[in-house]
Amino acid sequence: MKSFARVTSPPVVLDRNDVDTDQIIPKQFLKRIERTGFGEFLFFDWRKDPAFELNHQTGRILIAGRNFGCGSSREHAPWALEDYGFDVVIAPSFGDIFRQNSLKIGLLPVQLPEEQVRELMTRDEITVDLETRTVDEFPFELDDFTRDCLLNGWDDIALTLRHEDAITAFEAAARA
């Protein structure tokens, strides 16, 4: 996974609550096993409406309403958001599984109080800084381990490979 430290971008505002993973990436696009190529299907059904918000905005930071990513546990939803070009999703709350799936691929879910999210929705540009754990002047919480993983681009495989010498030594000793 790529490392992430900071991004400055116009916000892409999706002012809707309870956006579930079925809306983020509909079921008919879940047949693929690779993690790429899902961006073109992001919000597929909604994008048919010419007035849909994402049809008129570009940026790397998505700002949404509460309970973003609720519903089924499909990991394809964060894959589609990342493949579309988003680095960060900001919302007052997230579906728990969506949040974990996002962190595992390097898509940063930032939870802020609703008043702060509303304020950010009005801005022309915002900066998310993982090193200082801030969105502009608003601090957000993220545990140290997860922050270090994102800053260094360490997914589960990369974390395991950091111990490759010890693993190789163990396997050699086990064979003997």
C-alpha cells in the first residue's frame, strides 16, 4: 500500500447520511478478484442522475454524512473509493467494517463531530495531515500503530515481511 502523510484538495461533498456499501459499489461489480478497476463503478446507480453531486466535483477528499459505509462488509467499497482517486473520507461516523477495510488499504477514514464536518463542507480547499492528526484546525483521533502503518505504507503483508529474517530462521530451524 502507498504511504500517506498529507493531502490538500478541494473537498468532494456527498451530504447524505447512511450511505451503505451497496450504494458505494453495487453487487453486479463484485465478481472481480483484483483490487483495481472499481473506480468507474463508484456510486454507479446514483451517477446516472445528472444532478448527482460527484458528477460535478473533483478532489481527493470525500466528505459525507453520518454512518458512511454502513451495510454489508464488502471490501470492494473502499477499493472503489481509492481507485476513483480518494485518499480520505471524512464523516461524523462510519460503518465499523468499512472503517477497518479502509485502513487496511490506506484509505484514511477521518471521524469528526458533525458541526466540524458541516464547516469543512463549505470550504474550497482543505488539508488532511496524518502526522499532526488534523484536518485544517480540527484534530482527529487515530491510534499510533495505525498512524505509523499509514505513514509508512505498511499493510499486513509488509508488516509480516519486516520480520522476514526471523521467519526464514524459524523455518530453517523447524526443517532441521
